[in-house]
Amino acid sequence: MHDDSKLVRGRIARFVRERLVTAMYRERVPLEVTAWTAPGEPVPFAEAVRQEFTPFAVGSPWGRPWGTVWFHVTGTVPDGWTDPGTRPELAVDLGFAGVQPGFQSEGLAYTPDGAVVAAVEPRNAHVPLPGGPGSAVDLYVEAASNPGVASEWTYAPTRMGDLATAGDDPLYRLVAADIALLDVPVWELAQDFWTLAGLVEELPADLPRRAEVLRALERAVDAVDPDDVAGTAALGRAELADVLASPAWPSAHRVHAVGHAHIDSAWLWPVRETVRKVARTFANVLDLMETDDEFVFAASSAQQYAWLAEHQPGLFERVKQRAAEGRFVPVGGMWVESDTNMPGGEALARQFVAGKRFFIEQLGVEPQEVWLPDSFGYSAALPQIIKAAGSRWFLTQKISWNETNVMPHHTFRWQGIDGTQVFTHFPPVDTYNSELSQRELHRAQRQYAEKGRANTSLVPFGWGDGGGGPTREMLAAAARTKSLEGSPAVRMTSPAEFFSTAESEYPRPPVWSGELYLEFHRGTYTSQARTKRGNRRSEHLLREAELWAATAAVRSGLPYPADVLERCWHTVLLQQFHDILPGTSIAWVHQEAERNYARVAEELEGVIATSLAALAGDGEGALAVNAGPYPVDGVPALGGGPLAQPAAAVRVEDGPGGTVLDNGVVRAVVDGRGLLTSVYDLAADRELVPSGAAANLLQLHRDTPTQWDAWDIDEHYRRHGRDLTDVAELAVVDRGPERAAVRIVRKTGASTITQVVSLDAGSAAIDVDTHVDWHERQKLLKLAFPVDVHAERSTSEIQFGHLHRPIHTNTSWDAARFETVAHRWVHVGEPGYGVAVANDSTYGHDVTRSTREDGGTTTVVRLSLLRAPLFPDPTADQGEHRLRVSLRAGATIADAVAEGYRVNLPLRTVRGSAPIAPLVTVDSPAVVVEAVKLAEDGSGDVVVRLYEAHGGRASARVTAGFDHAGVVETDLLERPLPEPISLAADGTRLDLRPFRIVTLRYRRM
């Protein structure tokens, strides 16, 4: 027999394209269309329907960028549409382009009384009509003319990401607004073909099953009369019935299909558009649930549900009903799907506190799975935070994007820095936007790494990123592959059902220890520096505001501003979303983020000022207050009092090598280029800067990533750079006695960089304050500190602890980690001696080591200060920036921890008459108080969160400076843990393993 399979497959493809697709609607009747264009931002339905709607012709252009047009469509279902197997529906084409759903125009249909019906999107371009023949059609469609900012993913600069530059020209043309008669048997036949033809493409050519399915498809094509597709579709389906009924092989891979719509809380659209995307997606999901009882949908991000409750309360009530049935499943337990590299420890904890509180209080559900399919790498602190929040499982997809190394597991236990393990799944389908195609299902089966030990994986299906969610076509695919010979077996379930099954099937999976580093998107640690600075500053302001407000509430009865603090936290948590804080959104998003951070700062500064005024009392005496966990200059941790006078002054001299700053602890030399050519540790009698090298060295690199501009720093940047050593101005600007400083001004390209290098009395740290007026394009600015230590590894602060990373590049895993994230400090050292580099707003770093001609080794710590990517925001990072960095000589890990807090939580000076006693004290420097606040439930109880910060075992006594009726250890949600902690008359005794987080709740009397 001749092999004509290629010809048959071509015939099948054409049959589907020209016969089935065109025959799905038997008839179409145009509707009457009128329209009203919203002049500015979107308006609610009730306001829109009061406007004057004017006739609008199909084929006419509509929709300026980011605009809204309300279409009112009216008509009558024809009386003759009575054939069985048909169904009338509204078919609308807003001018959909060929790009992915969620990245273009979309709409939401309402009844005249304002009830949401369903969305109108490229893959959901139909709206159900409840009435039959002769019934009236009367619907409003809120159409959003969102521009396709992504274009064809060429990463070219676009003006569309900023409302001020997007223009007013219409983007779309209304193609159709019809009542259409769906031929259900034809549609069903098309779904049969889609699944079976996809199966043919995946099965090996020598497998009998492949030939069997191919010939059945061929017979179905023969059975359908091209001149009467509607009348013969049933004959075609009959030819496919047997091959569709043949059950899956017993050994087939078992897929748990979970309906899903990854909706970025902002990205190539502003936050306000995400509010509408959520409504559109959830409306479609609820509509599908009316027709498929097996369909289960999972959605994360409490913020998105909160938007729905605020803007679409009727839709939210429907979601609540389905959630009670277990069909609409809140997952993740976080406020948003946040970045996990850059949020501080307390902020990452609050993602769960805020998220779970909302889900528990509003929906009666506590998610057990942490759902972060798209974040750009995962902190090694996360397993403990997950467990402390009361969750059990973790899911991600993004590590499949690794450029260099393939993750060796799909199901494993992930171990964090403290030893906590969490059961983790990494779907082998390699997408969180599956269509349940045979290509995707077979990829999951083929790539699943645990074959022979387990055989179950999860597939999230539904259009995502820009929302949209599952379609009726995807549900049809799920039904056909429930048990289909040659295909993985698909079952629609919830995430919890999958995880319970997988955990039972694979009780002893392998362990992955440490961070889940994404070998991609390394530029996200640096892009949009103002957004990152706003986040860091907001986190520390929230710490201060909660501490002083709690102290004032306990000590003076001042009302605790819970509403203000919650509002500020929600803003900060939203902006930690994984396309906002990483700096990968359009200009609109980051402009709004900066405005929000300014508002948060204003509100929190007000809380701080009010609280401190109540605590300090009347009087004009100068008091310093210290919100940090360590005493500073005689001011107690978490309290206030007079500053101690420095023991010695700082001397400034003109030496042969430049300006000398000397405080008796450190002697530094700033040469004529403004570089630190010497930092001498007088206590250790040791020079930090290697001979011939210079610290505080600014370096400018070409930064032209191969793919994702704002996301990526590619390793080839290192081959194109230059040192900035030319000086426009250099002068001593402070000569002590408590401080000495040198000011350096440099110009490069169109940018001006001003630095102040200073040394304070009694300090072992050199401070470098950098002000940049930045106007470069596709450049990377780094700040280098070469030090004379033989370091095998670098140590970087992460949430509630720190992480060691090798400096060498022995393996491909080491080599791929050429840009890494750190929070407030990086430490490098050799036995007996180390150096810390701390910062107040920088996250991206690289650390390298080289051997000098004298045989010694130089370790270079570099901070990535600024970038200038062109996509998606061509103005990214342009303008003013302020950054602070310190170089701490002779630093242990403990010194590095303290230095990080010093740089980020400077003392405040207030006027008053009374010192402020700390609300809580700890007698071990290894145990750090991270938060002091009042309880979330409004009881007035005091909550203290602390952790072991030095990486060793610690014993500490925690003493409350107020009367209380008892203390319990709780989880992050402030619920008591079953095992009691030890109590003593003079405080609470804690024995902590390395990096352990402890939350204490003091019951107020």
C-alpha cells in the first residue's frame, strides 16, 4: 500500500479550514448598532447607559488607544430558526487581530438592567442569548480599545504604553455584530477533528493507532457533503465514534487539567485595565460553568477578587456561589502573584497575611497551594514562609524558561534556607496557557521527569497573561481526551485534588535545596530603579509606622490607624506584582507606581509623626528615634533617646595619593579621579583595596539583550564596557568633626553623576551617596568595589536570612548565575576577615574573583545601579535617581546584617521631653525583630515577628515592655500554633534554628 498519509493530512486540514469553520454558523443576521464613546477613563455601566447613543455602521473605525466605546446592539431572533441542533448567539468581531487574546481589543456584554452576561474576546467572540426564535436581543458591549503593545514581540520601542504619547487615531474597525445560528453538530465535528488530527501529528508514524485515526478522519471527510455540511455532519461524526471511544492505555500519562487564566495585575496595560480583564475573564468562566458540570477553574490574587467585589458586585456574588461549590477555586493565598526576589521578608509574609485573610473572610476558603507560575525565580526563604502561612504546596512554571540548564525534576520537595521543605510541582507541559492540544499534552508526557516513579502532572489550561481563560473548545478537548487511546488521560480537577494525588503517588520525591534561580530575566533586579526605590522605602516606612503606632497605642492610648496601614500595605503589595516591581511594564504602570509610592510615603510619614509626638510628649529637647533592631549611637533598638557623642573626630588631610579621611577606625584615600585607592582597616591593620585597583568605580556597559529588553541582562554585556574616571568637579564638602566627605561630579554622554563619599566618626563604613541625572539608552551602570579577600562564595541577604552562592564558574549552573539578587547587603570574606557592601535601593549584583600577578586574589562586588531598556517603556529610568551604598571594613555576617539596617533605617530626630522605651527587647544580636504591630483582628494584641539572622543556632530572651496576659506563638496569620513556647518571669525564652521565623502574640490586659 502506498503511503499517502501526507496527502490525507493536507486534505483534512483544508476540509477543516474551508468546510467546517465556515459552516459553524448556518445564518447570520446583522443587529442594529448604536454607540457612545467615553471621553476619558472608563465609566460604570449605570453612567454609560444614560448617555446619548448614536447610530454606528459596521465596518466603521472605533477606539483611540486605551479608550472605551459602548456599543448598544438590538434586534430580534428570526422566527424560522427552529431546527434542532442549532442555537442562536450573539457573534461580535470588534476587529480582532491575529495576535494572542488579552493583548488587543476585548469587551464585556451587559443586559439593559446592568447584569454581566459574558466577555467578547478573540477566542470568545460569542455571547449566549437566552431567548429562542422571535425573542428580542438587547445588549450593551463595553469595548476596550487596548493597543497591541507587544506587536509581534520584536521588542521595538512603542509610544502606546503611555497615554500621553499614544495618540487619538482609532485602532480598530467593527467587523461584525450579528445574531448567528450556531450549528452544534458541525461545531462538535470540528472539535472531533481538532483533537484527532492533533493526535495523528503526535503519534509515531509506525504506530497502528496513528494509521487507524488517520483513516477514520479520511472516512469522515468522505462522509461529509461539501454542499451540505450541516446535513451530513452527523455522518462524519459517526465515522469517528469508534476511534474516539477507544480508551487510553493503562500506562498513559495522567493529566490533571485545571482551568486557569493567568491575569497579570499590570503589564502591557495599566492596573485599571486589569480590573476590567478580571471581570471579563470571570464572566466567561461563570458562563462555561453553566454548560459543563465537570469544569473547575482556579484563580489566584486576592487583589483581583477585591477589584471584582468593588466594581462588579453582582459578578462577585456569582463567584462566591461557585466557590462554595468548589468549582471556582481561589488559589495562591497571596495578595497578588508577586515577585519573590525583591520584596522584603515582612512584605512577602504580608502577601500571605493579606491574601489569605481576604479569601477566608470573603469566600470562606483558605488556599493550601501557593500558585506562582510566572514569577522570575523564587527565593530560598519562600518554603518557610509558605509553611508559616499555613500552606502545603507550591507550583511554578517559569523555571522552564531557563536559558542554560534544564530543571531535573517536575515533582520534588523544595528545601529553604532554614531546612523547611514544601511539596512542589513544576508542570512538564511548559506553559500556563494550555489549549489542551495534543501537542501540549504529549509534550507534558514526553518531558515528565519522574517516569517510572510517578505518572501524574498538572496542566493549567486557558488563555492567560492578558486574561481570557478557558474556552468551550478547550472543554471539548478535555472531554475527548478523558480516556483516548494514544493520548495522555485528561481529568478536570482542582489544584488541591492534583496535589493530594501527586503527594500520595510520590511520597518520597527528590529534594532541591536553595533558591529556584531563573537563568533568564536577570535585568529585572535593576530595571525601573525608581519603582524599586519606592518599594524599599515603603517597606521600611511601613515598619516604622507600625512600630511607632503600636507603641503609641500601648503607651498612650492613641488609636491604632489600622485602616491607613492596611491601605498602604495593599498598595505596596499590589506593586510587588511580578511585572511591576521587576520593572517590566509599560510607562503608564511605572508612572502610576511612583505616584502611589509618594502617596504611601505621605500617609505613613503622617502616622509616624503623630505616633512619635504622642510618645515623646511636650518639650523641645532633641530625641533620636531608632526603628531598627540594633542600638545606634546610644539610641536603643525600637526606641528613642539622646544621641551619644562620638568618641573621636574625623580628620581630613591632603596626602600624596589624594584626600585622606581618617576616623581612627578606617582610613580612606580618595584620589584625583574620585576613586577609593585605599581603604585601610586600622583595627585589623589591613588594606582592603588591592594594589593597582580602585573602589567606588563606576562602569558603563552596552546593554542590548537578545530578547526581552527590560527583563534581560545578557552575559555579553561584560565584553562592552568602560570605566568612568573623568572628573568634572572634586571637592571636600565636609570636614567634621563628626563627618568628612568628598564630592565628585562626572559627566558621561548626556548624563551627570554626582557622588558624595563620606566617613562618619566611629564608623567602620565608607558611605557613597550617588545622584544620577540619567539620560542614556540601552546602557548598564555598575558600581564596583574590588577587595583583597580570597572569597570562595558571596553571601547575599534575602528575606529572613541570607544565601551563599559560589563565585566560581565550575559548572554550567554556576556560570549561568552571573547576575544575582540581594536585598540590603552582600558579604564576601575569607576565614577571619570579611567585607560587606550594603545599599538602600539596589537589588542586582555580580561577584567575581580573579588571581593577580602577585598570586593574591581580588574579589569584586558590583552593584547594578541603572539600566535604560527601550521596551516596553522607551523612557525607562530616564531622569533623577538617588542611591546609597556603604563599604563596611572588617565585617562579619553579623556586621553585614546590622549595616543593612543602618543604611535603610536611619535615625529620626524629634522634639519632646521623654525617652521612648522599646515595646519589646531581645538579648541576642542574632535574633532580629522584623515587625512590631497590633493584631490584624483588631483585638489590640501586640504581634512581634522575629527571626534568626546570622545563620546559626541562637538562644534569646524576648521581653515585653508592657503588661500583658500571656504570649503564644502563632503562624503568620496570627493563629496559635499547637506547641507552646517556654515562658519565664523575665521574658520569653526562644531557641531558634538558623533562619527560623517566629511570630509572638501578646494578649493585652
